[in-house]
Amino acid sequence: MRWKLLACLLGLVCLSPFAAGNAAAAGYPDKPIHIIVGYPPGGATDIMARLFGGYLSQKLGQQFIVENKPGAGNNIATEQVIRSAPDGYTLLLVNSANMINDSLYTHINFKFVRDIAPVATFVRIPNVMEVNPAVPAKTVAEFIAYAKANPGKINMASSGNGTSIHLSGALFMMMTGVQMTHVPYKGSAPALIDMMSGQCQVMFDNLPASIGHIKAGQLRPLAVTTATPSPELPGVPTVGDTVKGFEASAIFGLGAPKGTPKDVVERLNAAVNEALKDPTILKRLADLGAIPMSTTVDEFGKIIAGETDKWAKVVHAANLSVK
């Protein structure tokens, strides 16, 4: 009887969710993993996906395939991941738009804080306020004066409604009284094309996507949006130096569908944190002007909640909404 009882107990253990999670993690990954990006190739979100995806492919022994699914301000890609099987094989490149869209969009089919499983952060990066070289302003103060003298003539490009790029510009308008026409694109890459051609005059772009164009002289940086200057743009001040209290930055990381086994999430978190110690990765991030940001799963969850609350205040104060 004792042997039968022991066998039953062992059977129950094997069927428990914890055991199932361990089993999932033990064989994970045994096939390619897809990282879904809500923007076209070429922008900061795509750059981060490919940089960390390449490292994770080597570290975990399976290919991490980046899929670009632009549209609806990142919501199409986000919903695809949220509706995917919670097995760790479909991941989302999380960015600040995910925290902004919760209050910006009046109709979305999910609630990000509730429906995503935080995995790990990659970086926090500044946005850069940049203008087409034809714009005569060389400083933030000069741009404010120029924009106020030319109402209705300034087009502000962004990578889409609800991105940190859009909200950085909205915050700037709210705090300065400047009026600009927001022109949303499906990602930074097409927005930058129109910036360099002169179709748009100003953009608050994520620094990694624009830094090459800035160094090539195709765009002129006026300021960065973080509280402190960026080492990659020596001599470029912060917006807050002119507009007191202004601060904005973008966060990038990985998320998975809610219900993904904890051990799988923890394994991915550990691999990302190892990437953030790799000299090659750190050098590349420094070149892009990105600040490494290593967190636990729980810490990332708290960051998502905090950023969601922060940007909701900006959305409501600026009276913004997207249907």
C-alpha cells in the first residue's frame, strides 16, 4: 500500500503546474523563437530586436527571428503576441509606445499591464530633438521663436501615434505653447526620409535611429530629451536646459504572452542580463547612445506600471486621443 501511495503522490507532482513549467524550461528552446516588432526595419525598436536577438541566438542555441509587423501605433504587433501561445516562442519587443497606448487609444482589445508577461529590459535611451538643416534654428530657444513666428508651417514627424517620439513632441508643445502639425509614420525609418528631404522640419527621434544621420550632417541636433546630456552627442544640451522640467526617454525590452511558464521567462531574463555584460553589446549600445538597463522580471513589471502612469498624465494634460 505504501508503494502505491508513493506512486500516486509522484504522479500528482509530475502533473502539477510547477513540474510542467520545469519541463517546459528544461527543453527550452528547441525551435526558433520569433521576436515581433511593431515598426518597419531601421528604427530604434528594430535595431534593439536585431542586436539582442543575435546575442540570444548564440547564447540559447536557437535562431531568434525578428518579424516586423507595423501598424496601429504598435498595437497590431502587441495584440499578435498577446494572443499567441504562452510557450516562450513568440516574444514582443516592448517599447514605450506600449505604456503610452493604454491611455492614448480609446479602443484597443487588450490591456498591456494585465496581458503581457514582462521578461527583461534592454536599455533606456534619450530621444533627440533634431531639425532639417534648412531650419534656421541652432538652439531650442531659437526653434521656439522660429515656430511661433511661423504658425502652421512646422511639420513634426514621428514614428507613429503613441510612440515616445510623438509624446516627447506633444510634451514639448504643451510646455512651450508652440503649435506644430504632427505627421505620424509607420516607424522612424520612413519618417527620417521625409525629415532629410525637408517634408518635415522637426522630430524627437530615438537616438539610435538618428545618430548616423546626425553624424553625417543630414540632420541637426538641437537637444536631447533626457535630464542629462548624451556622451554620444558632445556639446548638445538637454531640452530641459531651456524648457525647465522637460524630461522624456524611451525604454526597450522583451515581453511574452501572459501565462508563459515562469522558468522560461526567468531563463530569457538571465540571458538578456548576460548580454548586458558582454563587451561587444555594451560597445554597440554606447555607440548608439543607449543606456544599459538590467532588471529582474518583477522590476521590469514595476517599470511598465510606472511608465504607464507617467505617460497617462501627459496624454490627459495634452488632451490627446486616437481611435
